[in-house]
Amino acid sequence: MASRLNPYLNFPDGSAREAMEHYRSVLGGDLVVSTFGEMGMEGPMADQVMHAQLETPQGFTLMGADAPPEMVQVTYGDNVSVSISCDSGDADAARGWFEGLSAGGQVTQPLAVAPWGAEFGMFTDRFGIAWMVNIERGDQG
């Protein structure tokens, strides 16, 4: 396997399955979900997500898990964003991803031409995850 870097999202409120299924509905691809119960844990955590991995047709990999407070301390903030960048050939798809992923969340920067010439927008989705979308224009040199 070649090396790669991909985001791993932690959800402190038990919403990992809902979030990852939402991301799959917008981005497409194959989602594999493993629960704590499948790994031998019993009790209230058994049905929560120990690990989820989404592989999209575009080659994106997005991972996530429920983060019970006794295992992981999660503080949402603006120190990390998930970024999707593409060229003009994927512009329509990227606009659809922006619309779908931001639904129910808060758009902080609508998609618009940025000073560097690309179409750019930012939002925080309904699960508290910050996203950026950057679409390079075909006429850039």
C-alpha cells in the first residue's frame, strides 16, 4: 500500500454512524463500520462505532469513530478542517459536495471566487466538523 494521509474524525456524542453515513450519501463510495461490540465490548458502548472508513470513487478516504469521554477527549474548534480540492473538471461535483455536506450546518464562506482565483467556500457541518472546498478554475495559469 502506498503512503497516504487522511482525516480521522472523532464524534463525542455517539453520532459517528450518522455522520459517516451522511458523508457517504453525499460523496458516494464504500463505507465499512465496526462497532465496539464486534470487538468484544459489552454494555452501552457495544453499538457505538469503534472505526468507520469511507473510500470514495474520487480516491478520498475519510475515517471516524465515536469517542466516549473515558477513552478520548474531544473539543471541537477551528484547529482542523477537512479540505476538498479539485480542478475545474470536477467543479459540478464539488459544488454538490459543498451543498450536501453543509446541509443543516453553518456556511461561513459561500462558494465564490477567492483572491487566488479559485472558487472557495467554508462551512461547519451539522456534526461540528469544519470543511473547506477549493475548485481551481480552468482559465488559471
